[in-house]
Amino acid sequence: MIASPAVFKREPLQLLAYFGKLLKHDRAHLLYYLEGLIQRIPVIGSIYRVTRKLIRLFFTTQDPQVREIVYVEYPKDGMWVPAYVTNRINDSYILYIPTSPNPTSGFTVLVHKDKVVKSAMNIEEVSSFVISVGVDYAKPDETSNLYK
């Protein structure tokens, strides 16, 4: 007997719902055990840790600095790109500069705070700007602050 395609869609959703219920009731010992196993696998563990940090970076509200958007001249003077502030160290910013049209690829750069211009855009607006290759620009009035 061949399983219908609906079974392949329903079962993963049921599994996710089950794990969600376990997490909600703080009974996710199996999940923590599986997470520990995944982290011990050499290559997959590294990928998992980095992916988990990135997801927390963009989807949690705990740390306001990662919600900040700035413009930076990159790759040369006179060319401004939006960037996500991922960390601050003394007078320097660590920035993630997404590339179009796929914001999951990009560059990580370290710049002095004097080299950035703050933006009023949020993460969703910058992501839309990058994915649309600049067509969807939420704050076009900000360009006047860049070329002074």
C-alpha cells in the first residue's frame, strides 16, 4: 500500500505540534537530549549552533542592539548599503551586510561608529529592500542624509 502525499504533510505537522506541546509544558527532555547529540556531531553541530544564534538574533526581542539598522559605505566610498548591527565592541560596530536578492548571504564587517549613519528602517523593511533589489524602499527620504 502506498501512502498518500497528504500523510507526508500531516505527520511532520503533528510531530511539530507534539514537540510544541512538550516545550509549552516544560517536558522537552527528549528535545534537549537530541539537541545535545546534534551539537556533538562535528560539522552538523557547528552549523546547528550558528543557525540557532542567527535565528535568535533576528527573531527575539531580548537585545535591542541587533534590531538596529545602519547605512555604511561599502564596498567603497560613495556607495551606501543598509546593514544590520549584530554586535558592538567599544567604539566599533560589527555589521552584517546582506546581498540582493538573497539576504541570507552577505558580508560581516567591523567598522568604527563614525563610519555609519543610523536608519529608521526596521529589519522587515531592510529585508524587503534587499529581496526586491531596491524596488521596495520604505524610507527614500533617508538618502539625503547619506550624501552630505
